Amino acid sequence: MLDKERVEELLGDVTDHKKRLLTCVLAMDISKADGDISDSEMALLRFMMQRWNISLDDLHHTFTR
């Protein structure tokens, strides 16, 4: 299992804002592939979005054009 420091390190490697948005969308899509987003998946998604200052509105606006 990944610890918080390792997750921070992995997320820190993604520096481009557009790639951060795409990473969040892909993570969300993968998380709900089985029809349910688990608590741990949701925690990771929230962590990513908070760290990168990305909102659901940002994702919606970027990927629904």
C-alpha cells in the first residue's frame, strides 16, 4: 500500500495543469469502472484534487466542451 509521502512524490511529478486535469478524470473513470467508488478511491481522488487545487467544476468545464 502506498503511504502519503509516496503519493505526494508521485503527484509532484505531474506538473502540467492539463495533465493534472486528465489524471483526475482518468482516476475518476477507473474508480467508477466497477459501478462504485470505494472510500479509499474517493479519498485518493479528493487528495489529488485538493493538492492540485482542482474542482469538479474544473473537470466538467475542461472535458465537456
